[in-house]
Amino acid sequence: MEIRIKISYLITVIICALLLFIGNKTAVSGSLEIMNYSQDIVKAKVQRISDRVIFNNNSEEPVPMSLTGENIIFEARITSGERKGEIVTASQNLNSSLYGAQKEVAQNASVVLINSNDGWYFNGFLRTNRLLGLGIIFAICVLFLGRKNGFNTLLSLGFTCTAIFAVFIPAVLSGRNIYLMSILVCVYIMITMPLIVIGYNKKSLAAILGCTGGVMIAGIIALIMDKTLFLTGIIDEHSRYLINLPGDIRLNLKAIVFAGIIIGAMGAVNDVAISISSSLWEIKEKAADIQFKELFRSGLNIGRDIMGTMADTLILAYIGSSLSVVLLLSVFSGSFLGLFNSEMIAVEILQAIAGSFGILLAMPLTALFSALIFPKKN
């Protein structure tokens, strides 16, 4: 039995990786190329500060707005890319009207530089190394506390992130149907996550079925409200940039809103489904003679407790992710009517409500499937 479990686990991992490989190869064919920015953005280490200069537009030759104000001129050694080891002169603009209060570069600081036609410019402090370190600490904590389940959690997280960044995003930039690709990615994640974390058993089956129902209702609500709310998909300045992408690809902004809703809802719905399924499995293990009615009722009671916290989690997550924009709109909208009637806030509310509906439906569905499946011999 133990050998069979290990073989099934290994087959699952291989199939998941193979699907991602095939999906990536299919998605990247014809995808929009990143506009050569990867060649112009490099890591660097500040060697010394050369000068401080103030530019203004009073001279005969106008200065770009991005350079007006005080600028720090410094020398830096490039530490990545084809020009690694080269010493270049760059500048950091301290114009508070454009960037707000920002930290000045200093000697030995790790920075990111961008190469423009007229020279090198400070693009920000290097943050990826510190984020990588934090991620490694998180992974160690998960492995230490979760052991085998912790490893499965990290593996599932890796597959999920790869599905989003290596399959879904390239597919969108390839001009493929965003509705279809978002559904396929959700199906992939909904199936692989329980199978890897829980394994091949009835807990996984009940969680997958309950999560599928929850995500489906979230998607249906998103499609219906797209028509009734007269959404355009232009919810912020990033959406406006997507309209004018180079090449022949024209992105469906409303489809992107739909994808954001179901992918965002899927995480919370999956969490609820797995929690209820695992809890009912433990009840069944401890009370083998429990009947369908009692097990289903227990699932509803567990789901009611989970539902309140998960709905709050969704709403607070969406508000927190766009808090600065909410504050800005609150200042300039003039009233709550103007604030909540803006398309960006309307989409945020739609995401939260659709996700909450998904949780609401996943709760009784998972309880129902668990009560139907668990009493039988495993």
C-alpha cells in the first residue's frame, strides 16, 4: 500500500510538470516580446558619489521632467548581463513632486539601473535578493513545521505560480482566449493542489468537487455582472497601457477582469473545500458509524465558522491591495456615490462578492460530497 501511494505521488508530480512544460511551449508561441527592457535594465553596485546637480527648464535646452530638480551623479559597477564588470556613470533624480521622498543612493548600495538613449539612470534599489532571502526563510519554516506536508505545500505552490507566470500570462500575451485559458489554469490548480497536498483519496475528491462548484458560481456571477454593470475593463492606468501594447495583439480587458475574479476566488474557495473535507474525514475516522445526515450537518457547521473568516479575508485582501488608489479616489470623488460608482471600486467589490459566493456554495457542496463519499469503504 505504501509503495502504491509513493508511485501515485510520483506519477502525479511528473504529470503536473509535463502539463506545465507543454502548456508553456504552447503559450509562448507567438507571445508578445518584452520590449528589450531586459537588455537595458541591469544590477549594479555603487562605487562612489560623484556630484549633486540641480537641473531646471530655464535654460535654452529643455530638460526632461524626469530630470528636473536635484540629481545625484554616481559611478556604479554593473553586476549582471553582458556588460558585467563595466563602470558607468548614472544619476538619481530626487524630484519629490515625481517620486516622493526616496532614499538617496550611497556607496556600496546595490541598485538597478536602466539604460536610456542619453545615459544610465537609477531605477530603484535592488530588492530581489532580500525578497529571495525572505522566501528561503519561509520555505525553511514550512519544511520544519510541516515536514512532508510542508514539502508538498511548497511543491504545490511552485506548480501554481508556474501555471500563472509560465502558462497563463504568456498565453494572454499570445492573443489566446483569456476566458478559456483562465478556466484551464483554474482547473489545473484545483486538481493538482489537493492531489499533491492531500494525496489520492476521498478527501481530495470531495475537495475538488466542492471547489469546482464554488469557482463555477464565482465565474457565472462575474459574467452576469459584466453585462449588468456595463464594465469596460479599464479600471486603472495599467489597463490603459494594455490597450496600446505594441504589435497586433489586442487584449480583451473585460476577459482580464473575469480571469482576475475566478483566479482570486479560487484560492479562498480551495482553502474552504480542503478544510471542510479534511475535518469531515477526521470525524469519519473517529466515528466510523456516523451516518450521512450527521456528517453533512457537521460539515455545514464547520463551514459556517470558516465562511465568515474567509469572506472577511477576501474583502480585506482586495481593499488592502488597492488601498492607495481607494484613498486617492476618496479624496477626488467628492462623495461615496462617486467613490463606489467608479469602475475600479465596482470591480473590487465584484471580486469580493463573487469570491464570497464561491465560498458560500463550496461549503455545502463539499459537505454534501464528503457525506456521500466518506461512509463507504475507502
